[in-house]
Amino acid sequence: MALSKAVTRRVQLSPNYTTANRSLASIRAILIHWWNVPSAGATHGGVVSWFMNKDSKVSAHYVCSANLVTQQVREKDIAWHAGPANRDSIGLELSPYCTAGDYQTAAELIADIWKRAGRIITLEPHRAHMATACPGDWDLGRLHRMALAIYRTPVVTTPVIPPPPVLPPAVIIPEKEKPMSLTTQNVQQIADAVLNDRRHDLNGNANTQSFKIANTNNQVNFLRAEVAGLRGALTGLVDVLEKDHVGLKAHVSDEIDRAVAEITDVVEEA
Ligand SMILES: [Zn+2]
């Protein structure tokens, strides 16, 4: 879809058409009209209503002006806009005011048809087929160049970069509970739980495709910072223990060093 988000697309089908079963491959030209001379003051909505009136006996596939495209005849069916040229063409009824916005939306609509057809389809003025001034001031060379630029623009997809993992809150021991409520066993349980969480996060990150894609210094540095944060949190815990459980400090420090080394290995491997 080459139509930009700014463009409103409507379908208001006209009763004025010949049923056919055309494929885009069978379309020879896109026929360009303007819907009247500018001095007539006709509006997009007025033209759409006229084409929906059975008595008018005229139609086009699309009425198009700045940021508004109204489809009135299905592309597979034949619209009534250019006599003998109807059979193998798609008819575009453009605004006679020829503003930059009118050009932009028309170019997007043409590029959209081209993309669905998988090829460039010639633009032809109505006057190439009948004695008429239509499409007046429209510059089909300019319109073709603008449509071509849109047609050739590849679809850009923005890579989704996952947010960095959120660090868990530091283990904070309430003042009133320390140090008497701490035992060797529950200190180790706390340390193990924290380390297991971090190890799980790090392994999980290492296994995702996004991590592999983003395996840059930034990512590694981020993980190093996580390890440093963990070391800080656990060092704080050790400081608490030091006050009343001096004998425990060496043991827990060894455990922490060992676990941090493990995590660091995971980071290095990543
Ligand atoms: Zn015309």
C-alpha cells in the first residue's frame, strides 16, 4: 500500500459501470482526468455524488484529491469515463486545482496501483482519446516522476530493539531485623535466589535472537554493569553480616566471587 497514513480512503460504489473480470495484467493505461475546469468550483464530494447518480451515466474508478481517495468502480470492472478507452484502462478523476497535495495523493494512488500490478502502467491524458481539454493543467510528466519515486521506495521496517532487562531491587535488610534474624542458611538462600535470578536473566538474554543481533559492546557493557550492580548489592549484604557474623563473611564472599565469576563467564560467552 503506497498510500500514506494522511490519506483517507473511501469506497462509494457507482451504479455506472460494465461488469468485467479484468486483471491488472490486462490494464494498458491509467487515464487521467480533471473533474471540471477550476472556475466551475466543483468539489470532491460533488463529483462523487454525480458518479453515484444513475442518470449521470458516467463514472471513474477513483476520485482523488489531496489526502482523499474515493473508489467508485472496482478495478476489475469497466468505468465510464473515456469512451473506447474505457475497456483496458483505469480512470482517475483528479482535482482541477492541481495543488501540491493533489499531486502527492494522486502519485501515491498511481504508485499503489503499480505496486499491486508489479509494473509501471502508462499514464495517458483523456485528450489523447477524445476531443477534450481534459485533464487541463495536469502535468503528467511530473505526476509520473512523483509516482515513480514512491514506487521505487522500498518498504522500510524499523527493527524492534528490546528494552534492557530491569535490575531487581537491591536486597535491603530492614534495620530492626539485622543482624539477629540472619542465619547462615537464610543468607545463603537470599544470595542463591538473587544469583539464580540473574543467571536466568543472563542465559535468557543470551538465547534470544535479538540479543545475538545486538551483541555489541553496548550490550556486553550493560551486562557487565549488571554484574557490578549485583556485586555491589551483595557486598552491602556482607557489610551487614560483618558487624555481628564476622566468621560468615569469608564464606559468603567466596560464594559471591564464585557466582560472579560464573555470571561473568556467561557474559564473556555471549
Ligand atoms: Zn476527462
